[in-house]
Amino acid sequence: MISILVIEDEKRVADLLKIGLEENGYQIMVAYDGEMGLRLFQNNAFQLVISDIILPKLNGFEVCQQIRQHDEQIPILMLTALGTADDKLEGFDVGADDYMVKPFDFRELLARVRVLLKRRAVSGTEAPKQIAYADLKIDLERQEVMRGDTPIKLSPKEYNLLVYLVENVEKVVSRIEIAEKVWSTHFDTGTNFIDVYINYLRKKMDKNFDVKLIHTKPGVGFILTSRL
């Protein structure tokens, strides 16, 4: 049975998640503060974490960051009343995989849980240890990135975005494709998450190099190529 850790200090929401997810066949453990959530995570085996951000003792960003130090692959879904672009970017930067704003539709949350679990199952299959293009090399086991002899330090979401672009090298990918494949979600109309992260990548990947790899196709999307 798939086991999910729910970290939520609002009992009504925690009960809703526990009852709803258990009715759909998942095993649920609930923590009501950040420290309790970390203890449960360290002492049990979970396949997914759902965490609020505003929590007693340790906030959700801190919890997410510490979970990532122990497990780089487990899906983390942030569930919170904070809905600004900066809040979402901070959540993704510390390693969250998806983000839902309260109040939420449980059916949508359930759909996102299934997508995250499916993606984790697929990522557990046999995969190459390294991918490379031009002077770019990515060590998939260590999650280390190099351009030539220069190491490139990326946040978890920047790294995932780069890997997706390299996996689709020489191909234009749309913002919708990136949102679905990298974030496992659709963003609200008008948000610019993808463009923000593309700009983050450009500053780190291209700014100090003669050959630019990340390019924009206006009105279409983005492409990773050394031929433009």
C-alpha cells in the first residue's frame, strides 16, 4: 500500500486529507507541526509528502529542505494559503514538486497525487547515469552539472528543467509541456514561472559562455541547442 505523510496543523484540513486519501486506497500518517513531520518522515517509509507551509516549530519550506537532504526523489506537494508568485518560487527552490493553494478541490489534489506517484514510479526504472550535449555534462546520479570544466550550481527545479530540456535537445518545447513534465501541473493563466526559471538557467548556463544553449522561440516555447 502506498504511504503518504500529511503535515498540516489545521485539524479540519488534515482530517479531510486523511479521510479522502484513505478512501482512495492510500495509507496516511498525519503530523501537526514541522518537527513532528520530520520525525515521522525519518522513522517511516513514505512514497509522497503533502505539507502545509505555515506550520508550528518548523515551516514547510524548512521541512521540505530537510526532507530533500535525506531523499532527493520523494514527491513533495505544498498545500498552503500562500498564493503569490514569490511564495511558489520559494517552494520550488527548496525542492517542492507541486503547489496547491487553499481552498482546494480534493478531486484536483487527488489527480496531482496520482501524477506525482506515477512520475516517481517511472523515474525508478533503469536510466542512464550521465547525459551530455556540446560542452554540457549532467551527472544524473550526483545531480551535478558542468559546462566544460566549470561546475554549474542549480536549485532542484532549475536542475529538473535543464534535464528536461536536454532530454528534448534540438526540439522546441512549449510552456505547457514544461509545466506538465517538470512541475506536473498547469499554472494559472498569466503566471510566468516558466520564463522566470528559464531566465535563472540562462544566467547560470549561458551568461559567461560564448556558445549559448537556451533559446526562446517567440510565441512557441524554448529550445536547447548549440546551433543558433
